[in-house]
Amino acid sequence: MGKSSEPARHAPYNKGLDSTATCAARSALQNASRIAVLTGAGISAESGIPTFRGPGGIWRTYRAENLATPEAFARNPKFVWEWYDYRRSVIATVGPNAGHRALAAFEQRGGDFTLITQNVDGLHDRAGSRNVLKVHGDIWSLRCTICGREREEKSARLTELPPHCRCGGLERPGVVWFGEALPSSVWELAQRAARHIDVLLVVGTSAVVHPVAGLAHLAKSHGAMVVEVNLAETPVTSVADYSLRGSAAEVLPELFA
Ligand code: BJW
Ligand code: ZN
């Protein structure tokens, strides 16, 4: 274990992977009965999927209003679908990284564990995680705008753009756009978990998109310890007991070692 002059309980930053904060967070996770993990785009960055904000982020190149709103889709479904088709093709060529795999392995040990993700890429599933609460939907799911039928379509490139349902209706990506409600049963489970856990681990999210951004505060106000893993400071940092500055693929295997 490395040396740190900060008291372990309130050490805000780690100082290298073997820091006091990392060791304390690891032992909190080992001793906790109920754990939830909230992930964001940062966990998939080392797999080669761009994040949304920050350097190289998707929203630095594209305007969210033109691509990730129901209004944009209503205006030009083909344009929106071309972007999603492209992203699906990028995701299909990459795989889960050590961060995804560490979470899947930890879940397989058994116990009360909830994985909540804002990511639509499906990399947690591909790493072997079960019962992933996908609060922003799934890019591999298509939903009919007329009859509501949902189907999974995993081919990297769709044959028809925009795709249509067997009822003839236009299909949309099964993701949550700005201004849309989160899938209610999934969101309910995520909030319930946040209220009943001992430790919430928040990984690779800028924590600026609501309502998910409020989960760390909800967990904290219900007595959970909050541990953050991120390259940068975020609004979660102020409520986190431990903020581990590092990449998800490096820190998570250490945390669950
Ligand atoms: C690493 C790393 C490494 C990098 N290791 N770390 C004003 C104030 C408050 C709220 C609002 C407001 N105006 C509008 C709203 C509401 C809006 C919102 O929150 N907007 C804010 C942005 C201002 N929210 C909504 O509209 C939501 N719905 C809603 O509120 O509904 C209300 C309602 C109720 C009832 C009926 C109707 C409506 C819906 C939000 C949907 C978000 N959708 C997206 C797109 C999904 C589909 C797709 O992928 O195309 O979800 S946007 C995008 O942001 C995506 C993500 O899931 C989400 C969060 O991003 P995330 O994961 O945090 O990524 P980044 O890039 O932001 O951060 C990456 C982080 O990783 C950084 O911190 C890096 O440092 C770090 N990192 N590499 C560790 N290797
Ligand atoms: Zn249909």
C-alpha cells in the first residue's frame, strides 16, 4: 500500500492505483452486502467507443439537437438512422475491456449486485454481465413508432434505412433521447437499488445528464458510501467518499482484485 497523509475515510483522491483511497474503497466493496455500480461512456472509452463530452466527445462533432431528440428523428429519420447505423458498425468492431470484465466477474461471485448503465453499446452484456439495467436503452434494439413492437437486431449494418416493422410502421432506435422519459420499470429498479445499497460505485460518467445524475446523491442521502472512478472531477466528486482518478480499465480490476 502506498503512503498517504490524508485520513482514509475522507481521502478525496487516489495517488496511484495502490493508494490508501484505492485500498479503502476495495475493502468497502469487499465488506459491503449490497453494491450498485453506475457506468457511463468512460468505461467503454478504452474499448474504442468515443464518449459524449470532453476531448474527442461525440457532442464536440455533432449537435445533440440534430441527432438525439425525438424532434430530430421526426424531421429526418433517415439522417438520424444513418448516424446510429454508423455507431452500431463501430461498436460491432470493438469488444469489452478489462473494466467491463471486472464488473462481470464480480457479479458472478454472487451477492446483491446491481449494474446500472447509461451506455447503449451492449459491452456489459458481451463481457458476461447479467441483469444490466440499461437506463438509456440499447442501440441493438429497434422499436416501432406505430405498434410499439420491440425487436433485437444485431447486424452491424441495417439493410434498410430507415428500417420498418412488419406492421409497416417506421422503427426507431431503442434508446432514450433528450426530453424522453427513461424506461419506467428499469428506472424504478435503479432508484430502488440506490436507496438500499451500502456502496455505490460510479464509473466513467460526467454525471450531467438527468435524472441519472441524481442517483449518486440519492444513494448518499440514503446512507451509501459513494466511490467514483473517473479521469476527471465531476459533480459526483463532491459527494464521493473516495474519488479514484484513473481509467476504468485500470482501476476496476484493482478494486475488485
Ligand atoms: C473515463 C475514461 C476512462 C473518459 N476511464 N473515466 C436543464 C437542467 C437539468 C436537466 C435538463 C435541463 N435541460 C434538459 C434537461 C433534461 C435532460 C438533461 O439532463 N440535460 C442535460 C444535459 C442538461 N435529460 C433528459 O432529457 C432525460 N430525460 C428526461 O429528463 O425526461 C424527463 C421526462 C419525464 C417524463 C416524461 C418525459 C420526459 C433523457 C436523457 C437521455 C440522454 N441520452 C443520451 C443519448 C443516448 C442514446 C445514444 O447513445 O445515442 O445518453 S445523451 C448521452 O449522455 C448518452 C449518455 O448515456 C449520457 C450521459 O453521458 P455519460 O455516459 O456521462 O458520458 P460523458 O461523455 O458525458 O462522460 C464521460 C465521462 O467519462 C467523463 O467524465 C470522462 O472524464 C470519463 N472518462 N474516459 C474512466 N477511460
Ligand atoms: Zn409495428
